[in-house]
Amino acid sequence: MTAEELEDLARRHLWTHFSRLGAYRDRPMPIFTRGDGPRLYDVRGRVFLDGLASLFVVQAGHGRADLAETARRQAAELAYYPIWSAAHPAAVELAAKLAELAPGDLNRVFFTTGGSEAVESAWKLARAYFKQVGQPERTKVVARNLAYHGTTMGALSVTGLPAIKEQFEPLVPGAVHVANTNRFRSAFSPEVTVDDERFAAACAAAVEDAIVAEGPETVAAVFLEPVQNTGGCFPPPPGYFAKVREICDRYGVLLVSDEVICGFGRLGAWFGAQRYGYLPDMMTFAKGVTSGYAPLGGVVCRDFLAEPFLRGDASYAHGITFGGHPVSCAVALANIEVLESEGILSHVESSATAFEERLQGLRDLPVVGDVRGAGFFWAVELVKDAGHPEARFTPEERSALIRGQVAPRLFEAGLICRADERVDPVVQLSPVLTCGEAELDEIETMLRKVLSGVVV
């Protein structure tokens, strides 16, 4: 088909996700046809640098024949069988590998097809576990303001971003939200925010206050990302997770580390929990586990959470048709092998400082107010006046800035990234993990060119 024919069919039949369907009435819809390493190619022959790893997913790079061949071989051998009261080698081997990579005694793996289902499954497991151990009143969860945890009804309730929730309310009751670790737009006083210890204590205390206010005996779990995505890559202050872990232990609440974005090398470690030195009771994962070559997600949990379901006829009555799909599990095993054999995690760890330095250098631009993140996961927040960040954009101004200037110009320049105006405007970078000095230079050059021309 020609580019025009594909674009016409897309406009007529394809319901793109998180999209304004009317946006492409009078202009072509982007249609990508192939990828190679960190590059993407569209239907009109244009070349782009994938500075978002296609939504925080493609860790090992596009166009890998080895991962594609793994999928072909598995499909030819066993295309599908469910892991409902049965198993297949790929799921067994992958579960064992994930247990090996996970910290502590996180040894049991429940597979899903993606991140939303993983979060949904983790909340359901928390509720089911507490019923099994005689605490059925523990049903609630605590999460953070603006944090994105998924779109299924339970995961959307855990999500702390009002803009994507209102359309579907009322949601599942029992989710409360507390201050996040955004230092640039801190919920706490400047004196607290500037001090690592005091800021960590204040952010952790917000979690404790919510548990106490709800009634500790009613709270099942706390859901946190190692580095919070929505709002623009909020890293934790030193000591934050240790304090939250102690609070969860004190009140008998489970700690869930949402690793859907941060896992599999994004921060230079297998999981963000390892980078920040804490032991969660569950970890949710998806995205980078397969580098996007097949859909897969899941929950890794500590041994004690599985223990009640090993007795008698007890069952965690939950399952997903394509969770633990043979092809996806085989691809995940091959992808993990690539990450190990090619030293990709150590590459991220050694290259993160160079990436940060390039982005921090953008602070000389008047529109840049903050640069924050970790590993290969960064955000540049845009402001009206860098000297007075308290002067914030209105929603209309945010939309005009991002949708009218920044997003289309970055796309035209050939950089795939996330320009987000749902809260304070940010540009997020999450490049393919194999990117080297040349690609990091390109990202900085394209950002500087576009942001230098922005009018606020």
C-alpha cells in the first residue's frame, strides 16, 4: 500500500490509544514501518532517533534478528498453551530466571500480558493474601499523586493522575494518594525540600499519615515506582525507600515496587529496587522484559505471599488467557540473555553520567526550569521563567506550548520522545539502552535546537 492509502485506512478504522481521534483529520498520521537499533523509519521514508524506546520498552534495540528468530522457533514448536493448571518450558524457565535476577526471596512469578494487568494482579493478590491469613478488612492501597500505574479499572484507581481517571469514574474504591518526590514542585517547604534527610522523611511520613488516617488494619499495600514517571521522572531522595519499607513493616502493609518502566536496565540495574537498595514484597514488570518483541508482564512476589495458597485446596482465583504466552516467554529469555551477554546494564550505568551532563547543559535555555531523572530515564521541565518557576502555565498555555510548538517540532527534527502537558510541561527521554555517545549527542542537539526556538 502507498503511504496515503495506509493513512486513509488508519483515519477510518484504527482507534489509536490515548489519542485525539480528530487530530489527524487534516494531516497524516505517523505510521512506522521498520526499526534498526535506535532508529525508526516511517512509511514516508523519514528516519527518527527513538529517544523514548517506543514508550520505555525497546531496551535492546529495534530489528534484532536473534529475538525475531527466537519467536519464530517457539511458535513453530508450541505456539500456545495456557498456564492454567499446567505449564510449558518457556514459562517455567523464565520464572526461574526472573527469581534469580530479583532481589531477596522474590521467587514466585505470576505472568500477565502487560503492565496494567500486572498492577491489577498485584492488588488482587494483596487482597486475596490477606483474606487467606485472616485479615479480610485489608483491601485499600496507598500510591502517589500523579503516578501512573495502568488503565484497567483497578490499576486506574491506583493511578494518581486525575486527567485520565475522570472519564471512567466511579472507579474501584479504596485507593488514596500522597505527596510524591518531586523536588522542583515540592509539596513541602523549601527548607525541608533542600535537605535530603528531611525531604525523605517528609515524603515517607506522607505515606504513613495516609495509612494511619485510613486505619492500618484496612490497608493492604503501598504502590511506588522507583523513579516516578508521570510528572517527569521524579527520583527518590536518599533514604526514602528505607523509610517506606520500615513504615510498611510497622503496620503490616505490603510494599509493591512498580518496575514496569524502571526494570530491565532502564536505571542501570535489573530492577529499580536494587538500585535504591530496598526489598519490596512484590514487583510488577512488563515493557523491557521482552524489549517489545512480544507482549508480556507479571508480578514477582516473595515466598510468604505464596505460602497460604500452597495449603489444601486454596487458590488465587485469577488468570489471563495470554499471560505467560510461550512465544512471549521465549522472547523474554532471549532478551535477558542479550542484556547479559552484551553488557547493556553496565553500559547504561557507565553512560548515565554523560547523558545527564548533556541534558543538564540545557539549563542555559530560558525555557528549561529543571532536569531530573536517573540512568537512561530523564525529564526536562519547561517553565515560563527559569528565575521564577512559581509562575506556572495555565492548562491552555501548556497545550499551546507542547501541542503547538514542542511536540511537532521535535518530531519534525527526527526525535521520538514524550512531550507531555497533562501537568507541568515536560519532555521525557528514555532512549534505547544501546545508545552511545553519538546518539546522546544527537538527542542533546535536537532538544537544544527546538527548545531554543520556543516562544512562551
